[in-house]
Amino acid sequence: MGVIARYREHLPVGPETPEVDLNEGSTPLVPSRNIAGALGLKRLFFKYEGLNPTGSFKDRGMVVAVAKALERGSRVFICASTGNTSASMAAYAARTGARAIVVVPSGEIALNKLSQALMYGAKVIALKGNFDTALETVRDLSTNYPVALMNSVNPNRIEGQKTAAFEIVDELGDAPDYLVLPVGNAGNITAYWKGFREYRAAGRATCLPRMVGAQAEGAAPIVQGHPVANPMTVASAIRIGNPASWEGATSARDESGGMIAAVTDTEILSAQIRLANTEGLFAEPASAAPLALLFRLVREGKIDKDATTVVVLTGSGLKDPDAALKNVQPPIELDGDARALAKVLKL
Ligand code: F0G
């Protein structure tokens, strides 16, 4: 079952809305086995969004945005993307026979995200400049040409993405105390906050979480309080200097009593490896940013250790093999028999 079928009564869909799904959503909330203990946290969970059909949380919002665009009669979809949105949009366009145009910052997106968009049959334009330029360009294009804009400025994306908050509440029985997630274009933090508030208003939860957002230090406009002209970080998914949902993010932060803070690339990559090494969860660098922030908050004594914390792992580690391979030892090359192998392994 996809998110539209599972949460229909909370979504802007009706009898006229075409049925679209790839069985997205319903991702596991994985309890920490090792990191929680090491940090002295009572309850820590990972919402493993990398298990969505195209490997990121984007599928939740894309399925709703595509269904609504088809309902309106649109057959050409466009987005700017750091990679995951384009992969998701291309997949749902392929499934529904629509045309997909994706505009990505030239040379800046992870290899497997690009391969996904191309395999799903999208027309891919690698535009010179960064994500912010790409978004500005597609927004401009979509106001003058008959193409449906599928970035998270499309409110139907936010509607679909809020279902992740519903799932967490459904599984835990209430909202967690902290929800920690990466912030790039800021659609997702906006969507989670909307979801938690709506679910509480519907009587499905009694409390609201503190929303804790992580940006990368070289791409931290919200933390710095002004746009960043040349955002730089290894976490290419959140290499964004002027988030479209800026206000949604600051409202979520302020209304929830949370925070948005920046972590360094070194902290991100070490959190990514620790997550893979000690929990068996492989997430892309952007998804490791919130865990890096959690490590820091625990060090600084800024997290209540008896609380329930959920860290959102937004995308699969398989998306970005280059980032991962830079930080591990390469395989040992060997030409030999079992004895030679045993010797190399020091068995
Ligand atoms: N994590 C991953 C893996 C992402 O791909 C993104 C955004 C984010 C976090 C941040 O979410 O933008 O809602 O604050 N990726 C977009 C894209 C920008 O084009 O795929 P956000």
C-alpha cells in the first residue's frame, strides 16, 4: 500500500484523483542497537527513508504531487534537484506515462541519482551553476510554459511528505521528544512539522516533538541567517544556499522549541561511517548530518537522555558511492590460495 491509500483522509485527494503508487512509505523505524547505548540515550530510533522505492523520502511527496498534477491534466513535469527529487519525479513520470524534465547543477549530483533519472527516461539537463540557480530557472520556466513544477514549493509535495510524521506517531503511539533531520531546501522539516501538528489536532498524538534541523557548515543559510552564495559540502543533497521553504523551517524550529545548527563535513562523514559500522545502516552523507548533530548535542549536554529521539535517515547510502569510497580502505588485492588469504587476514 502506498501513502495515498494509507493516509487518504489526511491528504488532498478525492474520487477524481488518479491512483498512483510505487508502494512508497511504511518505512522501518529501526531501534538503535549500539549508538544509543554509547551515547547513554534511552530511546533512539532511525526512520530509514532510504528504503523508499527510489531510495529517498522524496517518493512520499512526489506520489501526491504527481497524482494531483495528473488530475489537473498536466503531462509534463519539471524539477530542479540535487538528485533525489529528480530520481523520484522521473520514476513516477515513467510509471504514469508523463514526460519528465530534470534540471540538475552541472557536475554536482551523486552518480547513482543521475543514473536513476536517466534510467527512468527523464530528459536531464545539467545546468551550469548551483541548485539555487537551477531552482530559480525552473520556477521561471514553469510560470511561462505548460509544465508542472514538482519541487517542494509545490504544496502537494509537503502534503505527501508529512505522512512520515504520521508513521512515526502510529508506531511509537505518540510523537517523539526530538525529531532530528537534515535541512536543505527545507521542505521536509516543514512537512514533518505540519504532519505532527495535524495528527495531534486529529487526536492521534498528545504531544509534539522538538524539531532539530542539521545543515552542513558550508551550506548553512538558516543557521547564519542569510543566503549563502556558494554553498559547499560533501553532502551534495543539501548543498543549498537559499532554501525555498526558509520560513517553514524557522517556524518549525521556533514553534517547537527546537533548533537548527550546522555540522562540519568531517563530522558528517564520521557519523556516516559510524552508522554503517555499528548499526548496519548505510545512509548518504546528507542523511548522516542529523546524527552528527546529535553526537554534538549529547557531548554538549543539550539533549535529555531519557527522551525518545528519532533521527531521519533521508536517503540510501547507495546513492553516492563516491562519497562513501573516499572514506574507507580499498579492498586488498590478492592473487593466492587459502594459506595466502589466511596470512593476509592474520587468522
Ligand atoms: N536528505 C536528502 C537525502 C535529500 O535529498 C534532501 C533534499 C534533503 C535531505 C533535504 O531535504 O530539501 O526538504 O530540506 N534533496 C533535494 C533534491 C533538494 O533535489 O533531491 P529538504
